[in-house]
Amino acid sequence: MSEEVDGNGTGRDGTDGEDAPETLTASAGRWKSDLLLVVGLVFATYVAFGLLGIFTGVSINETAGFLQTVTFFAAVFALLTLALNLHWGYTGLFNIGIAGFMAVGVYTMAILTASPDGTPAGFGLPIPIGVIGGTLAAGLVGAVIALPALRVRADYFAIITLGFSEIVRLTITSGTLRRIEYGDRIYGTGGGSGVRYTPVDTVVPWLLNLPGIGVIGEGLYLVGALVGVSESIVNRLLYALVIIAFVLLFYLLLQRIARSPFGRILKAIREDEIVARSLGKDTQRAKIKVFTLGCALMGLAGILWIGSRSLVTPESFMPVVTFYIFVALIVGGAGSNTGSVVGGFVFAAFLWEGPRFVRTILRSNLDVRSPPTIYDAFVELAALDPMPLVGYFVGSLDEIRWVLIGVVLVGLMIYRPEGLLGDRKEIAAATDLSRPEGGGTDE
């Protein structure tokens, strides 16, 4: 049963979208259960991979490096999956141009913060200014694209966003924008050579100078030195913790939107836009707003991911990046913010980095060599030597990951098409309007 709302999104009970006292306890319980779910999953995964590495002879430093990499990619995939969930999970907008909006954000940040003496030259602005500028640029481009694109629906909208993503990538490599001479300096995108800039993760030393955060950093450095983990891994872990803070902010923002009158309009658009429009809702304006916000979040997530490097190139924004994010959302479950976080973590730990850790374990315990072709491996197998075949599969684990992703997607489509957490009941109203048991029926 859904709630009737007036043109301002105010319910018949006058709650104006605020949670009623009866639902506060349920919301608090859901928050605690979600937190325990995520923490429990992360803890169990880290313990399992840690023990597996120790008992199979992988060094502490390599195991810690793997766990740090999982943490980093889980955080960035969670950011992008949350942003996509705002489009696809909440509003039903099939945006497959995620890589394009990431590119707008990252390249804007890179040009704003690159050294004025570089080639191509930048503006030499502080990193926070570059991050804000890149986020606003991605949102602005999203708003411009939304004006014509949202006049079409479903597959046509998806084609437009995909085309936009490729237009951005090809424009970056074009000769027109590659070198722009102005005075004695050369600006531009650098084409295939990219743009060099100061990485975003250089904010970590500045954060360590803050009183509270500095204590956490010193503690991590001390623990790392005691167990034999290199300082570089600890530095990267500190930056991953910064991204986790952004994941929490993204999550809280989307949760707030989901419980607001605006969020209920988005869900109505997802279910049936014609019905929402017949009730007096300005669905076009709502879609433009949510698309702009989601694109800005995608640009920010791209900055935190790709911006942690010192060089950005067009190859970082291939269409396959969008596919990764959709896989994470499908695994976690569309429409669920907690599912988006869980999907990002599961994708990063088990599908993205997991096979590489398996390769590290096998190479640490077996003397494997990779033959040139699988035919040579089977020839050796016919001679009762299975190790070349094992070596071939170990060397091909990066490609085998795609097979694993396909198997997981097929399994989900058959046994759990709603994803891990996609079957949760959403209350669209500000209060629970369901009838109590024994209350009779409408018939």
C-alpha cells in the first residue's frame, strides 16, 4: 500500500516525509543489522584470506598487500555502485556511461592540479579545489546530457549514455584537444600520453598531522612494523580508509534520499512513470536532479580511484569499467544501499583480486611454468606431466576471471536474480500503512 502525497511531497498525515516514531525503532534496527552484516562479512573474508596466506607459505607482507588492495578496490567499487544504485536501483535509469562521467571528473581534476610547467600544463591549484572542480564538472555534464537524453526511455537512454562515454574517451584522444598552445605553454588532454598531476592520496600526510587521525596513523605504522608489513602498504591502507569514509558519506546521503519525499517520487518513477506523472509529479525535473547528482558522485568516485595515480590516460575509462560496476550492483542487489556496498566488496575480494591471490599461493608452493599454448600443456599432460597445464591456468587467471564472472552472473540469474540483498521490502510511506493482523481486508 502506498502513501498519497500532495504536490510538495507532503503526506496526508502531515509528516512531510519524516520518519514517524513508529518507524524509528525499525530504522535503527535495520541500521545495526546492516552494519553488523557488512563488518561480519569483511572480517570473515579478511580472516579467511589471511589464514589461507599464512598456512600456504605466502609472506606476511604479500598477504597484507593483498588485503590492502582488496580494501581499496572494495571501497572504490562500493562508491561507484552506490552512485549507480541511485540511477538504476532507485529511479530505473539505465546509465551505462559511468566511465564517461568518471573521465570528466578525473581529467578536470588532473588539469586543475597539474603543474603549470608540465606538458601538458595545468593550473597548479590545490588538490581539494581540483576534487571539487572535477565533481562539479561531472555533475554539470550530467545535467547537460540529461536534458535531451531523458526524453527517451529504456534502451534508447542506455544507448545515449554509452555513446556519450565513448565520445568523451575519443575526444580526449583527439588531436584538437591533445595540444592547445597558449603563450609559451601547451595545455590540453595529452592524448594517449595522458596528463601527469599530483596524486590525490598525497592528502594522507596532511591528514596525519591532525590530532585524532595522527594517532590512528601512528598506531597502524607501529603494528605494521611489528608484524613485518612495509610502510608503503600502510600508506596505501590509510588512503583506503579515507575512501571508506567517503563510502559512509555516500551511504548516508542515499539513505536520506530514500526516506525523503523526493526518494519516494524516484521509486514511483521506477515502478511506473506515467502513474507518477498522473498524480501531479514533475517526473522530468526529478530525473534531471537525480541524474545530475549521480553523475557528480560518479565523477568524485573516479577521482578517488584513478586520481590516486600520478598519470591519467584514456585507457582507464574503457566501457568495461561500466560493466564492472553493473556486475557489483547485480551481485549486491539493485535498490539496496547495503547491497551496493556488499556487492562492491564481494566483487573486489572474490572476483577481482581473489584469482590473483590464488596465483600467488600456487606460485609460492608449486614450481609451475607456463607453456606458450594450451596445446603444449596438453602434450605434456599426455606425457604424464600435469604441471605445465597447471602453469598455463595459473598464468591465465586474469582471463579466467571473466569466466568466473560469467558463471557467477548466470548462477545469480537462475537462483537469485534479485541479488544478495535485493529482495528487501521498501516502505515508501513515512509510516507503516500495512494493516495489523486480523484487521480484515478491503474486499
